[in-house]
Amino acid sequence: MIILTTSTALQTLNIIPRVFETTIYFVVRDDSTNTSVSYTVTSTKNGNYMVIDNSFALVDNHFYDFEIFSDVGETVSIYKDRIFCTDQNTNQLNGFQYNLNNGEYTSYDGYNNTYIVRWKKKD
């Protein structure tokens, strides 16, 4: 899964496709709204990776289907994946996990655990 942000600045994708192409056509489909946006970009090769630099208009906490074709109108894809859009720092190698309820709850750090018990004598 590819994790991108809502930023409209250039974002870099490093993928391993079935076939390396210089000019590629790809489609990004929002799973929530079922709307698709297509792009034609120039990619570069870095070792075994195809490097794609592109700017996206993504919505926070949405999933997207991502499919690359070698040319416009092609039916056979050279790469498929999923994109998740979040602005949270999700570098799992450094221990930053995605938090579903990020900013929703506040924790209470108080230490007052006292309570009052009243006894009633039997007559």
C-alpha cells in the first residue's frame, strides 16, 4: 500500500512495475466517491524501481485504487496498488503507527482516586 498526503506538492512514488516505460498513463480512483482522475507523466528508472513524481488532489482518510498503463487506451496494466491518504506521520520503521482516533480524545492525567463511602447504621 502506498501512503500519500493531502499536499498538492510533488510526491514521489517508487514502484516495481511489470514493464519499465518512460511515459506512463495512470488512473487514481477514489473508493468513497467512485471518481477517477487520470494522469500522463514521465517516469525515471532508479535501479529496479520506477520513480514517479506527481502532484495529487487527495482527500484525508480516503482509499484509492492506483493502476498504471503503458499507454492511453491500454487494457493491460503494468502495475496495480492501493493508496491511502493521511497527513499523520506513519513511518512504521521509526515506530509511528497510524492512529484512527488521532486528536479525537484527550487523556486525563489526574491522580485523584478518592471517593466517599457513607455507612448507614442499622437500627
